[in-house]
Amino acid sequence: MPLDHYTYRVAWSPDDGEYAGLCAEFPSLSWLAQTPEEAMAGIRRVVAEAVADIRAHGETIPEPGHPATPQEEIALEYDVAVLEAFRATGEGWQARMNAALRVYLSEHPL
């Protein structure tokens, strides 16, 4: 499947003072850069790496143009240090936290 069929976009992130490259089918991924072109190139690389990793683990690769994994909004409590560490990564920190939890679960089945 061609990676250029995914839905990419670049948006200015006032919180980070940089451009954020995003992909609709991979909401947990982003790439921050000084220029829109660098942000787009970065998110394309990250998606390519994610697809390769998903393929290597025999998981289902998201189809271009299809919504990402369903999510549910809930209220949780985390240590302040954990939240500060993820918030310090900028826009998209919640998605990165979700991705980190998914990695943990894949490495430590419950």
C-alpha cells in the first residue's frame, strides 16, 4: 500500500512555536519542525517507520482514508511528574502517552 495515500497535514503549533506534521490515520504520531516542509517530511518518515514496525509485528496496518482506532474519553489520575514529562513534548502529548501505553502493553501482556 502506498504511504502517500494517507491523509497528511501540517499545522502551526503556537504552544511549540513550530510546525506540526500530522497523519489522520495515525493520530498518535506527529513531527515538529521549523518549516512546513520539514514537518511534512518528518511525519512521512515517522509513518513509514510505524507501518514497517506494524508489519514486522504482524498487526493490521490502517487503511488510507479510514478512521483510526476508536477511542473512549475517561478521567484518570497520573503522577504530576509523568504528566509534566509528556506535556513537555508539546502538542500531541496525549497521543504520545497513548502510544507509550500501547507499546508497554505489547511488551508486557496483562
